Amino acid sequence: MAGGDRLSDEARPARGIPPSLGRPGPTAYHRLNPLTKATLATVTAVGAVVLGGVVGPVGLVVVAVLLPAAIAGVLPQLVRTGLLLSLPIAISAFVVNLFFYPGAETVLLRIGPITATAEGLAFAIEILVRILAISGAVTLFYLTTRPSDLVVDLERRGVSPRIGFVTNASVQTVPAMVDRAQQITAAQRARGLDTEGSVWRRIRGVVPIVGPVILGSIAEVEERTMALEARGFTRPGRRTLLWSPSDSRTQAIARWALVIGLAATIVARIAGFLG
Amino acid sequence: MLARWLAALVAFVVVFLIGIVTIGNFGTGIDPDSFFDSEGANSFAFIGAIALVVAFIAYAAVEYAQTRSFASISAQFDTRTIVLMPIAIAINIILGATVANALKLPIYLDSIGTILVAALAGPVPGALTGFLSNMLWTYVVPPPFQNGPAAAFSIVAVVIGVLAGLAARGGWMRPRRSRSTGELAVGAIVALVIVVGLGIYAYTRFYGSTVELFVEDSAPIFVILSWLIIFIFAAIVVGFLVLLFVRRDLAVPYVTVAGVVTGVVAALISAPISANVFGGVTGGGTDFLVAAFRQAGSDIQTATFQQGLLSDPVDKLVTFFVVYLILAAMARRMKARFPQGELLLDELEPDQPDADDWRGATA
């Protein structure tokens, strides 16, 4: 993040980006290898979709999301963030399926031209459970893992340091760009831009805000490129890492077991054993 | 070199055939009521996208086995591209999250960064930008920007990046200013024929008899929806002609076709994911369209295709033009330093001393 302007550099530490690497996590679950946690999250999310129905995903959520969250001591946060994230999609899912399920016959409720049906309700619950499983699995991973830990761990396993840089820099660029947008909004308002009037006025205000944000960010590419090249970024060969997250044989076996289990479930599903 | 392409081709064919045999089939025939071969059409684009990714992995694996490096791929990633990618990913995520969560518009606007990188650096960096955008959007970026469904659609972003990169490699994103009216008219007609042709294909194949504009005694939402569709299409046609004849830029038809084709392909790939994984509901403004089509009697599979074929071409058209305007606003010197940047410079301006004569001759 060389070459960022001074204001956003000062604002960044307050945004929750970890200041240092190598701090051990507070619980055993936090201290698991990041790849193990990422595998668990992906397998849970995909597994919930593959299993389908209601019972399977609910079981997955209890075993692979709520239990680890309780061990890691992040259960209240997980429930809050997970529900918050899935609330808009959950409302959509409910409205769309409850009232607009084609071919449904069992009418529960009739309000004017729209009817709520039992088939729609059953399908809405199925989709809802699936969405909760996905967002729960991802939120658990997010709450217990620092992004930079995952990147360092992937780099240790041979992923190109360029991918690592892109991942890490993206995570840091999102809040930095939001800060920049706020500065530019303030600057344009000082010049008389109306950002609180009617809808049409606000739409017209988008261009003088989004334009400078995007073009300003692209203009920074030049400085950062030179800064990286001056530091030997393009040097070929492996880097020596000063620190990387710990891993164990047990975790490696667990990861492979999860992946093989998921593959077996998919095969069983396609072959029709799970209905 | 030959072995790599051969491996890629074999992998593509094998995965495509396995996919067709296990998931989709083309044998169900066309339903006489809707002209819609639902079983077959649902999955072939999605399977093709998966096969494309597997083919790329096969290509890379053979190259690694031969040379112990990924030289032909990593050559497309110079430092400048690597630095642009995080910025592009941040643009994707911030704009996408704003449009989907705050504004609830029935489009996405989450691929401006992907197409920007694809235009400047090529198909492979574009594909990687799209893939990383959607993966990071789900797994790494903190709330309120996080988006649960995004990761499932990362394969769509990959294909968008590839298509945009190929379009730019063919010179389709290059400005072509100050052309004669005759050339502009031919460009406009060709572009409109392609777009209308795709529109007719989409309409007969996926809308069939289930949706008609202005049906007698239909619910208010459909009247509004019909007017909205007509308004959007009118605005697009007017904007197209204004851009073409006021700016006198022959790039407009090229960018239009690239945007619409990318949008149709994106819709064909993403609709089965949306229907089978999320039941047609992804938490954005597009959900209302899915709801409307289902109320009209479509099943989920058809409704997501209908929604996608309405949202995606419009969305990608807007996105391609936004990227084209960003590129036009960038300094020529900055563009030219990217791997594919020279293809984005106006062919008339720099190196041809007799450019004025040429212009005079055809005007």
C-alpha cells in the first residue's frame, strides 16, 4: 500500500485491518490452520446445497457452524452477523416463494390478488435453511481468521506471491476506497453538489463522485508499480517467509477427509442414492 | 506448445461430455407450448464454462510439467497489471454491493473492474480478476460489503473476463473517432441486426408464450414491468444513436455488440446456478424480476433465465460503456504501458502523419 494519500493512510488502522502478523488466536479454533477453516467453510456451504431438503443443512449448521463457533467463543457475534447478512436475501426468498410459487394448490392465505401457499412456504424454508448454512459457514471463517494469515499460508504452500499481493491489497483497498469516496463527496459538496435532494438530483451527483474515485485510484497505479519494482517484487524464485501459521498432519488428514466426504456426497447425489 | 493446446482441448471435450451425460441432456425435445427445451438449455452453458476452466488448468499443468514454470501465463501479469487488479477488485465489490444492497436495482454493475483489467491486460488477468472478486467478496471482505452468494457465481465472472479480454484483443474497445456517416450507418445497422437477432432468439426460446406485454386485465406489476422494459429499450436505442452520431465514434457498435453478447452468455451460465443453488433469490434487486416472472407462471429454471436475459445484457452493456469511458479518460501514456494497452489507442492519431489526408479522402 505504498503511495496512498496521507488521509486514508491515517484512517486505515481504525478499520480493523490486523496491524501485525503472528499473534496467536485466543482459542484452539482460532489457532487452526487457515486452510483448514477455509476448507470447512467451503465444504459446509457446498454440502448444504448438495444435501438439499431441511434436515441435512440444519444438521450441517449445528455440527460445522454452531459447535465450532461455541468452541471459538464467537457464537453471539456469529448469530448477529450471520442473520444481518442473510436478512435481505431471506426476506426476498420468503416473499418470492411464499406468494409466487407456480403450480401450488394448497392455499394458506389470500390477500387481494396474491395468495400464500403451503408448497411455497415449504420451498421458502428449504431455501432459507440453505442460505443460513452458507452465510453461517462463511461468517464463522471470517470471524476466526485474519485475511493476511490465509494469504501467508497459501504463499507457503506455493501459491504465487503475486496472487497473495492481489488478495491482501484488495482487502485493504476496499476501506481505503470508501474513505476516498467520502473525501471526494465532501469536497464536491463544498463546491455545491447536491447529494440530498430528489432522486434525480442524487443520480446526477453519482458521476462527479464515482468518476474521480475510479480515475484517482487508477492514477495511483503508476506510483505503486514503481514502489513495488524498486523493492524487487518481480524477482523470480521463492520468498523466505519470516512467519507462517502452524499446521499439523492431523489437520491435513481432516482436510482431505472433508473434501473426499463432499465428493462422495456429490457422487451419491448424482447417482440418486439421496433422492 | 502443441501438447498444451491438445491437453486443453481434450480436457474441455471430456469434461463437457461428462457434464452433458450426468447433469443435462439434449434429448428432451422442445416443448411445443413454449418452444423451450428446458432440460437441455438449462445446463449446457454452465457445463461449458466449467469445461473451459478445467481446460485452462490442463493447459497450465502441461506447461508446468514441461518447463517447471507458468511462463506463457505469467507473462500476461506484469507488475502494473498486478497493481491494477486489487483496485479493480475493490471497484467491483464496492459498486456491486452498493447497487445490490443499497439501491436494489435489477442489474449488478459488479464487473467494471473485471472488464477494465481484461481490456488493459488480456483475457487471463481479466478472468483471474473476476474469479478473485467473487471469491474475496464472499470469504474475505468484511461486512457491510460481504455477499454470500457471490462465490457461487465466480465462474460467471471468469467467463466475463475472458470474453471482455478477447473483445479488447480483437481491437473492439479501440476508439474510432471521426468516421464518415456512411461507415457509422453500416456499423449501426450491423450492431442492431446482431442485437435484435439475439433478442428474437432469447424471446422465442425463453419467453415463448409465458410473457406477453400488455395482456388484458393483468396485475398492475406487469403493466409497470412492461412499461419499464419498453422504456429501457427505447433509452438504449436513443443513447446508442446519440453516442454514435454525436461523437461520430465507430467504436460504439463494437462495444454494444461486445456488451450484449457477454451479457447473454453470462445470463445462460448464471441462471442455472441461481435457480438450483439459491432458488432464484440472491438478495439483490433482480429478485423482484424473478418474482414477477414466476407470478406469470414460469417455473424457477425458466424464471431465472427470463430475469437473466433481461438484466445481464443491459448490465453488461452499461458496464462496457462505463469501461470505455474510463479508458477514454485515461492518459494515452498510462494505457500504452499495460500488456494489451496499445490495442486501446486510437489507430488514427499517433503514428500516421497522413491521417488528415485519409480522413479527407473518405468524408
